[in-house]
Amino acid sequence: MGTLYYGGSATPIHIEDRSLAHLKVVIATKLRRGESFTVTWTHDDERQGKSTIWVHPSIPLGFVFDDPEPPPLSREWIENLATSANSSGGIALAAEHLDDQTPDPAPQAVEVTAN
């Protein structure tokens, strides 16, 4: 289970390592371009509901992964997250749909484009 530290909040956001790795790629690309957006996720613990954060280049973020080895990345999942980041609803973090369990050998080549 990875952790996202957002802004000055002492409350960590726990996200599974593989999901966090995909989210990190999209967030880093958007912030490098100076773009702001929202990220929403459903609570998976005893809390009900969901949370949303506003991601902006001026707000500090930290990504901490439990596993020292980076997980394999899926080009399709990155593209889906990037598409949602470019929408008015922002990123809606959801579980990856795995039709094919084979990881993409070159996910770093994904171009994230703005709409």
C-alpha cells in the first residue's frame, strides 16, 4: 500500500502501489505543464463515501511506495487516467480493468495530451 502526501495535511492518502504508480505518471505530466485538476477516490476502509483533492502546481505532493521495485505500468490505464484528468470531472481513480495481464513494455512512451 503506497501513500500520497498532499499539501500540508498530516493525513496520508493510502493508495495501492500499482494504482499510485499510474496516478503519479499522470499527475507529474499535468503538473509539469502547469495544469490543475481534481482527483477523486472512493474510500475502501470503514469510512463511507469518497474524497476529492484539487491538485495544483503550487501544492506540495509526495509519493511513497511500499515496494522498492516499480510495478509494471499499463499504457491503457495511463491513457484512461489522463483522459479523465482532462475532463471537467477530473481523475476518478478506479481499479484497473485487466483484460490482458501482460504489462506494456514501454509505458514511459505514453503521450498525455490536453483536450
